[in-house]
Amino acid sequence: MSRRRPKKKKRQVERRRAARRALLRRAKKTLADENVVIGRPADGVKMSEVLEAFVEPYKDSAGTKKRYETLLATALIAWNVTLFPEAERASFLDELIDSLPEEARQDGKEIIHAMIVRKERFFSRYRRLIVDFEVSDTGSGWYLTVASTPFPASDGLERTVE
């Protein structure tokens, strides 16, 4: 039995590394002219941990990896929209909600608005734009890797994949 644990642990570590590499490749394509680094950002805050805390009340409804990724994508939209002035939010949200299938619009609107309220109430001190994320199955759960950047982005600041 002692031999199985190290193998399992090794597979988990490999899956996490693969997720980071995949996210780093996508982030470098998205942020071609930016300095993309892997690791904890200069402010010491791991956005993967913050994002997991942000979606915690909704996590029970995400029983599969696909549903968890959908939850995170919805959270990313709500999170990022709060970084813009309120005057710019409405048109962006209306356009986004109109792009949803008609049967999902009302629920989508309610969930996004609830997440916006949650972000502003409990997570307002975090001013990083979430650029992308990767979820990997470690065999014993999901591992979240997040690419984020300071907002508003300033010249010379690094873009972080953690």
C-alpha cells in the first residue's frame, strides 16, 4: 500500500503541472506582448484560492467537472464586470445575457447579479482581472489554476498564472 500512495501523489502533481502549462500557453497567446509568469503574484494573493472562495456557495450545484467549469466561467464574468465603472456594466451585461439561450437568460441574469453583489460585498478589495482558468482532475478532486492581471493594467506589470 505504501507504494500506491507515492504513485497517486505523483500523478496528482503531474496533472497540476500539465494544467499550469496549458493555461500558461493560452495566457501567452492572449497576452502576447505581456510578461506572463507562473507562481504567486507580487501581492502574494493566489487568485485561484480567492476564486474558489468566491464560488463556494454555488459549488454544490457543480457536481461534474463540466458544471464546475461553467460555474467558474459565470463567476469570471461577474467578477470581471465589477472592475468596470457601473455606467459601463449594464450594456456589457445586457449584451452578454442576450447571447445566452432564451431559456437560460432569466436564471443566468439572476446568478450573475447575485455574484456581482457577492463580489462587491465580500471580495471588493481584490482588483485583479481574471484572464483565464484551467480545471484539472487530480483523481481526488479538482485543481484550479488561474491567470490574472492587475486592473487596471499598468505598463510593466506582470501577468500571473498561479
